[in-house]
Amino acid sequence: IEGMAAESVRAREELDGVLDVAYGPTLDETMDIFPAARPGAPILVFIHGGYWRSFSQKEFSLVAKGPVARGITVAVINYSLCPKVTIPEITRQSRAAVAWMHREGLHYNGNPERLFVCGHSAGGQQAAMLAATDWAGEYGLPPDTIKGGVAISGIFDLAPLIYSWLQPKLLLNHEIIRRESPLFNIPSTAPPLLLSLGENESLEFHRQAAVFLDAWKANGLEAQLLIQTGKNHITSIEDLAQQDSSLCEALVAFMDQG
């Protein structure tokens, strides 16, 4: 984690970024935007992990390095943390960030018609929830506002966490588990998903990815799974810093299809 934070400092020094851009009314609702070199680029909105209770966008700037080098505008968003807020408020903030980027992405060399979301760990849960959002009914945006979602080491079933050490911070109840578990909120129509996790992650992360993948596809939706050889829950995100890594290649190929 310390290495990721240091690499993120270097990323902000090296990339032409616009930092701490407000996308909502609260102080936590900001994003760091790293525009592509040329106009009309695909947009990637990235949601960081930390079990909804730690970190900010600053520790994850490194994820912009590979995609920006491949011609993608990247927005790394911040959000309020538990227990200051609960997970439904985090989801609301993530949706607000996507809506803002859809409206304003053109000013950052982005093409709002090619907007994708990506998240790591808790951010993977957020990416899946964003893919299931009713953008037309709730935001007045095109139904296909999101062209695809990438969930890296995601959490798709929150039910086990109510019994874990995280519960005093997350303040889960059965209603939040039902509303905020992507596994329990699979829509009838949605963009394709790319799920990825490290080979060396725990059995529960592998189980959740497999169960969610099967449920998503069983509803007639498109999804694929990428297992990263030799990676664990933390290192599963680091290869986005390298434009020629297998993870970055998979991301670019996935976005090219959207």
C-alpha cells in the first residue's frame, strides 16, 4: 500500500492532471481528472477501494498512468467514508460523479458517449452498482450512459460482512445488504462487465466473483472473468500503472468493444 501511494504521487507529478474537481455539494465529493492527450477519448471513472472505510482518490492516482498513455481520459473519484456515511450514500456519490463526468467530460478531452466505470475491492462493488443504475429514470441521462463496467477484486455479496470486524464501521443492516449487494440487484438490461481478481486472493473473493458472474450471465447479460496470475488483493490493481501490462491490455480491449 505504501508503494502504491508513492507511485500515485509520481503519477500526479508526471501526468497533466486537474486535481480536486468538485462533482457534488459536499467537501468529500471531488475527483482528480487526468485527460487524454487528444479530444474525443474514452472516459474511465475509477472508484477506489478500502472496504468503504479508508483511503481517498490520492492513493490510487497510479491507475491513470496506463490508460492515459493508451489515450483514455481517467477520473479518479473521492467519496465519503463509513461510518461518517453508510454505503448507500457512497453509491449515491459515485452515481453523481458519473453523471457529472457525463456532462463535463468533453472539457477534459473525453467523449461522454464512451464512458466506462472501474473499481477495486469496495470500488468493484460500486462499479457493479453503477452498471445496474437506472440512468434514464433517476438522472434523465441516456439509458446506456455507462458503456461497460470493470470490477477488480470486487465484493458482490455484502451479507457475510455483517458478521465481520468491519461491521462497527460499515453499520450494515439487512436493508442495506439487500440494496447494496450487486448480486441481489442484477438488472434486466445493463452494459457488459469485465471481472478480474488475483490468482492468490482468498477463496471468498474467488467465490463471490464466480457466483456473481454466473448470476449476471444467467440474466442474459454479458460478462467475462480475468484471473491475474501471481497477484493478490492489493497487487491486482497495480498493473494499471503499466500501459503494456496484461491488465491494461485487457481494459483497453474491453473498452474498444464498447
